[in-house]
Amino acid sequence: MTPAHDPHRDLLLDYLRAQRRHVLGIVDGLTEEQLRRTVLPSGWSCAGMLAHLASDIEDFWFTAVVAGEGQDYQNAPDVWDVPVDVPALRMVDRYRAAITRSDAVIARTPAHTPPGWWPGDLFGDWRMHDLGEVILHVIAETACHAGHLDAQREIIDGRQWMVLTD
């Protein structure tokens, strides 16, 4: 079933797409070595952040929670560490593929549809009530991580996503 036109949902999608473009734009042009480089004390890399965004944000919230294809995420492997035998550049493709899957779920789900699955007590009493709330949450998560990528990229090669000049 295709959801009816919903201006509020469309606005949320516009903001989500903008944050996804930010993520992809800030990592654009990084080499294999740069994608794997860690520069912050927490030790994550841009490739690891892309893997996190693909698995723990896009796939988890849209495929598992909204679409109801829940999995045992409490025992999921650590996606932040991209194995050395997996090209770091593949994480960009992995993130794009996760976006495509998420967009397919969003396209067929009305905004007020409750989650098809919820991860038990993973979040305590906190709960999302519908697709609209999930989209808003993913916007916030993606924006936050885009900011992390901005800092990482500036340290790596000086590039900044948005620079305002006088």
C-alpha cells in the first residue's frame, strides 16, 4: 500500500535526505587509508562510522523496527571495526544500499504506522510510536554523526563541509 501524500512526512524526508547527503558529501574523495584513519581518542574511523550508520541507524530503525524484520541486535557484531580484508570504500556503498532499503520501507509505510517490531527492553521504557517519530530520530542521529564526520575530515585533510566567509 502506498501512503497518501502527507506534507509533514514529506518535510521530514527532505531533512533526512539532506543529512544523508551531508554524510556522503563529507566522506567524498577520501582514500582507502583516510577512510580507515582514526584521529579522535575514541578510535573510530570514517569507514566505521559509515558501517554504523548503515547497520545501526538505517537498517535497524527502518528495516528492523518499522518494517518488523527484527533481529537480535543486542548480540550483533561490532560494526565500527571494518575488517582489514574488507575495502573501506565498500562502506560508502553499504551506506547507500541501506538508504535504498530504508527508502523502500518509508515509501510503503504511512507516517502514523506503529513499529512492526520493538527491541524489547533494549531502551528501557523509551519507545517510538510511529514512522514519523522514527524518521525524526534518524534525522537527529544522522545529523549528529555528520558532525562527527565533519570533525574527523577536517583533521584528516582540512576539508570542511560548510564554510561561511566574510
